[in-house]
Amino acid sequence: MDRSSAVTASEPTATALPPGPGLPMPVQSALFLLARDRYLPWCRRRYGNVFTVRMMGRAPMVVLSDAEHMKRVFSGPANVFHAGEGNEFLRPLLGENSLLTMDEDAHRRARRMLMPAFNGAALRRYAETVATIAGEQVPRWPTGRITALHPWLQALTLEVILQVVFGVTDERRLDRMRPLVRKVTDIGPVTFFSALMPRLRAYPPARAVWQAAEELDRLLYAEIAERRAAADLEQRADVLSMMLRAGEGADGLSDQELRDELITLVLAGHETTATGLAWTFHELARNPRVRELAAEAAERGDDDYLEAVFKEALRMRPVVYAVARKLTEDTDVAGYRIPAGSIVSPSIGLPHRDARRFDRPEVFDPDRFASGQPSSTDWLPFGGGIRRCIGAGFSIMEAVAILRTALRELDFRPDRRRVEPAKGRGVVLVPLRGARLQLRRRYNAASRSRNVSSPIEPSSSA
Ligand code: HEM
């Protein structure tokens, strides 16, 4: 039941939470963590556009999917709708100065410092490096047998972060950083619980994560110090160099702030893009007509169509299923006066599969994006408002470059008829079996393949 039409925002005075399932909290937590793409649609069918779910260790979470309700949250005042507070558990890992965990003025200042590194001109400069990395790695993907593609995509997007975001070019430092970054950014239960409970960090297996984090910090600080002194800083096209240039002058970012933002960018940008691409290849394999159109688009360099393919995959298979804002005061949302301390959560996955917003939402059809973009409350894989993903354009640029290379080289077939279900892994929803596909080399691709001597094996953590 959605009471929003019956109660105006100014009427209610006593606080109240919308109804929701009465299942025990451990059950709701497990359902949300592992299968939110099935649990939340079930709640919506039962309770309507606004409902409350409850999880262990978290404030009650009010899930929204009505466009007006979502707009209210995304355009609401930054001092009432706190996104950073909702990510507090990441603070031990990301530090005090992370874009993800800060709110209000501190967040605004950091966002201003980071923005130039993510604008259109900057993205065009990164695109060439991304294409080079894709050109080196795609030919190594195993062909002729069933392969879980997700780990290979994780290895590729990790390389992009190291070279394009950190700007590391020294091979020895890259070799040392790769395993450390994988360990630190793999937010499984070990990292999650040891972030919440510091005493666990002294014991295995958590100890290894926190030791890796310290070692990675040392390497990052060394990189930052060298970069500050670099004679070619003005010419360099990587995110760290851009952040340093944006901060030239009194208000620049300190070493500690730069370190926190770099870890944030790798955490937020590596697994998300790899997962979005894993779902894209999964859908392409299952849809022969779109696959052929995409292959033709790759051949003739039609990046607009490849972009539409990626966007449609993010619609059907959203990597992040909902975003969160913690209320700092009692606030009227969706016809309820929701108490301070609660979380309001505009859903991403629910509107994406709503037949009132997308014609035949179960069909994978990139043509939806051919004539412009759906509204920002219908299609919102990157969240919304002032906290919308700062890396949205980056990830689209990266995905298009990887799709272009991969579709020229390879053909993708499903390993079985059934759709691969999603499972929750930290904040993202990954393909349960790692996006298992059969890869075949295209007959005209051999001449384009390049052999590179030091293979970068994928992470085993998909
Ligand atoms: C397919 C890929 C990606 C998806 C689906 C995705 C999704 C999201 C979502 C849903 C949010 C929260 C928005 C909100 O609360 O309204 C977010 C925030 C963020 N993302 Fe992404 N993201 C992706 C790629 C990236 C990349 C490549 C980077 C950086 C290199 C990045 C960096 C960030 C950062 C720093 C934030 C915090 C922004 C803030 O609070 O101001 N993301 N992302």
C-alpha cells in the first residue's frame, strides 16, 4: 500500500515507518545481502512503492521506487540526507577523507577537487590508455572452452585503475600493487567484519587484509611523493596527476587526502565496472541479434551503439541495486514522517524492471537508448543527485573501449539456456557462476591479436 497519495508531506507530525515484512532480522539480512534482486521485488508486490526492511546492525531501511519520492531524496538538502554516514563501515579502510564516507561541506570540497579528473576532456585523454590495455589483455582470454569471464574482466579493470587512475607505470611497482589491491578491495565477510571490529584485525585471516592495506599505503605514498616532484606533471593524463593539478595552491589535497581518494576510486570503480561488463557479455551471448549488431558496430567504430549495449545491460542487471541516505532529522518522505537515524533508499533495480517505465522490461534491447536517455528516476544505475557516481562517464568510456576490442576479436555464446542468477557480493550483484560463456575467436581476428610477454592472471575471487 502506498499512502503517499492520501497524505501530503506537511500533514503527518508523529514519526512512522512504512509497513514491511515481519520476517526475523537475520532472515531479512540474509535475503537482502544475497538475493536483494528477488527480495525487494517481492516486498514491492506485497507492500507497494514504499516499504521498510530491517537488517541486523543497520537502521531501518525505507525502500522507495516511485519517481516523485526518489526525486525528493535526490534533490533533498545535503545536511538532511547523508550518504557518507551510510558508508561509515568503510572508514577504517578508506580513511577519514573519502568521497564515499564524507558529507556536506567536506564532501562538496572533495568533489570539487576530483571533478576535473572526470570531465569529458579528461575522459578522452584516458580512452587511449584503456584501449591499449584492452588490446593487450583480450587476446589472452581463453577460447574454445567454457570460461568464467568475470575474473578476466576484474583483471582488466584492475589494470585500468592502476595505470589510468593511479598513473603507475613502473613495472616493479605495478607487480607489487596488483595482489595488494585485490586483497584490500575484495570486500567479503572477513574485511567487512574486521572493519567493524578492530580487534579481529590482529588475527588471521583478517590480519593479511590489513597488512596488505598498510603495504599498499606505503606504495601509494611513494607514488604521490614522486608525482608531486615529477617534471612532467602538467602533461600527464592520469587521475592522480589531474587531482594534483586541480589542487595546486593553498586549498590542495594533502597526501593523506590523496591516498584516501585513490583507495576510494579503486574500491568504487574496479569491481563495479568489471561486473557491469560481465553482465553485458552474458546478455550479448544470450541475444544473437544484438550480438551481431554489436559486433558490426565494433567493426565500424560505432561507439554509440556499444554505449547503448552497456547502458541496457546496466538497466537489466543493475550492479548496485539501491542507494542509501541516512536522515539527520525527522523528514517527510513518501507520505510518512520518517524518524531521524533511519535510512531512505531509492531503489535502482525496481524502476529498471517496471513495465510502466520500460516497454517489455524483460527484453534486452539497446535501442531503448538510441533516441536519448530515459529520465533520471527511471534509469539510474549510477544513483542520483549530488552523490551520483563520479565515475559514471569513466566507466562508460572504459566499457565501450573493452567491448570494441572484445567484439572485434571474439564471439560469445552462452554455456546453457538458463539465465545466470545474481548473487550479492558486498554492495554489488555479480553473476552467480562468474558469467560462464564460450568464447570463440572470430575468423578475421588473428591478425589483430598482439602477444604480450608478462601475462596478468585474473583474480580468483569472482
Ligand atoms: C558500472 C560501473 C559503476 C557503477 C554501476 C557505479 C555505481 C555507483 C553508485 C550507485 C554510486 C552511489 C550513488 C548514490 O549514492 O546516489 C556510486 C558512487 C561512486 N562511484 Fe561509482 N559506479 C561505477 C563505476 C565507478 C568508477 C569507474 C569510479 C571511479 C573510477 C566510481 C567512483 C565512485 C565514487 C567515488 C562514488 C561516490 C560519489 C559521491 O559520494 O560523491 N564508480 N557509484
